[in-house]
Amino acid sequence: MRKPTHIAMVGSTAPSHIYPSLALIRELVDRGHRVTYAVGEPLTDLVAPTGAELIAHPSILPQGDTAWPEDPGEAMRVFLDEAIAVLPRLTARYDADRPDLVLYDIGGLPGPLLGARYGVPAVQLSPAMVAWDGYDEDMAEFLTALYASESGRNYYATFDKWLAGNGIHEDSRSFLAYPAQVLALIPRVMQPNADRVPAHRVRFVGPCLDPARLTEPWTPPTDGRRVLLVSFGTAYNDQLPVYQDCLRGFADSPWHVVIAIGDKVDPVDLGPLPDNVEVHRTVPQLAVLAHASAFVTHAGMGGCTEALWFGVPTVAIPQAVDQFGNADRLVDAGVGRRLPAEEVTAETLRAAVDAVADDPRLRRRLTEIQSEVRANGGLRHAADAVEAYLAER
């Protein structure tokens, strides 16, 4: 009997980095591949249901209420320090159990080093935008400041030394920005300068929605009200004023409002709820989006791609990092509005939601993009791409 192909996945111990590829990992296991998955101990429960063999390790990445460093170089250094600590554990395991292919998250920095060590393809699974031809020039202002900062200089010097110590004599800047092989888990419409992303290096396979999440139970209203979902994800959900604005703005409205408040707000602080509002710590987001007519979101990439998959217009209230760019992509595509956090009131929130839900031109554009996303991406497409890399090795 033929030995199953061994695929090693190097994850990153952050929920937003794990969720986008979970369904792909499960699909590869279901197709008969043996998948080992390296991830920090705090999040092994997220990965276990995929059927992959867990390789758990200690993690220094911030979890829960622990804040990330605000300085970009310092934030990047957390991923690098974890990678440096984890790599010896992984080589000790994989030297005796060599993989045929390495998959890795954008924060799973040991991934390409393992690929080089074992002479097998290393394929990045990117849940965010990727670098395009001309990226360095277009991002020169930010990159120049990063390279000149003390934290940035220390980061790249440490990274260069780490690479060289593992036999990779390549500048860490290009090593990070231009991986040899990438599966982009986002729709092309969410990629800046998509026409300048080289096809020989990057394959857009789109969002990989977990079939198990699609069947999670949620009962839509039976009174004909349109559904509004309000969610700020797992990391940026400390939004009590926004939730309170939702209660004021949509009380006695023709909307049925579903608010996922997360783990940082006490539901008691919201006070009495209008009859048309339901509040939960978490909700089955895909099940709600399947019935939703609008989505108030912080514009994390996962939520953006899920909204496009279900054809739901968005009101984006970005909070940090890539969310501002994601919100701009939705606006540029003609499928949403951006509401700056400092401008949120009960009135502006209600007006923005009504506007995106009632705009027929926006609806037509959203239908077009939804069709493109579903036709050009998805779970089967992504798994086929991984198997193509295996066949090419």
C-alpha cells in the first residue's frame, strides 16, 4: 500500500491567521494526505477538528486581552522571536519524519526554512494581500521609515543572521515580501494592484469556507425584517460605544440586528435590548451572513471575503493595520461604505447601513463580484492547487 503524502503545515498562533485555512487542512486530510500542523499551545483546539496531527509548542504571541506592540518593527519581532525559538523543535521532529511539502502561514516563518532543509516545496498560505511588482516603490514611504527605525534595523539584522545560520543567504527583505510560491486565500478584488501580481508566483484560490461552519444553526427572523450583522471579530471587539449606537440607531427600525460583542464587553453594560436586537458573545457568522442584508464590520480580511461570498454590502469601521486598506478595497469595488470610527453615531450608523442596503447599483455590482468570487475560488480549487504543487515536486 502506498504511503500517504506528508504535508507539514506551520501555523501562526493567532486566530485570524488560523481560521482562513482550516477548511483547506481538513480537505487535505479528507483526501488522504497526512497533515502535521505546528501551532502554539493556546490555539490547538482550533486546529484539532481538522484531523491534522498536532505539533504543539509554547507561544509568545499575544492572546486575548494582551496588546500587540504598536511599533511595526516590534510587532514583527514577536513573530520572528517565536520562529527562532520554535524552529529547533520542528527540525527535531521533521528530521525523522520528513514532509513531502510544507505549507505555512505568513506568520509561520520557519516554513520556508524547513522547505529548504528538506528540499521540498514550501508554499505560503496568505490570508492577506501579497506583494506585487513595484511594491517596494509604491510602499517606499512606509518601508523607508521601517528600515530606518531602531526596531526595524534590529529586526532585519536578526532575520538575516537567522537565515544565514540556516544556510539561506538571501536578504530578509525580499525573502519576506516575495516568497517563491503563494496560495492567496483572498478574492482578487481584495488584492491591491492585482494586475501586477505575478501569476508564476501567486495563485489566487479565494476564500476557503469551512463546510461545517456553513451548517451551524441560526434561526432568521420570521417577521420579514432585514438582517443586520454587527461584528468586530476576535481582536477588536472592545466596542461598547458602537454597540450602544446600534441599539439607539436601530431600535424600532425595520431591521433585525444581530450583534456579536465578543469577550471584552459585559452584556449588562448594554442595558435593555430592543425587541428587534439579539446580542451574543459569538454568532455563527456564515449562517447569519447567508441571511443578512448588511454587515457592520471592522474590515478584517476574513469578514470582508465572507461578505463578498454571500453578497452582503458592508459598512466598514476599520480599527487598525490592514483594515483601512481592506475598507478602501470594498469602497473602490463599489460594494460598501467606510465610516471612520470617530464619526460613528447612532444617526451616521443607521444612515450608512440604510444607504448600502438600498442602493440598487451597489447591489448589482455586489452580485457581479459574488459570482466572480464563487467561480474563481473556494475549497476545492485550493486543495487542487496544493496537490498540483505536490505533483510538480
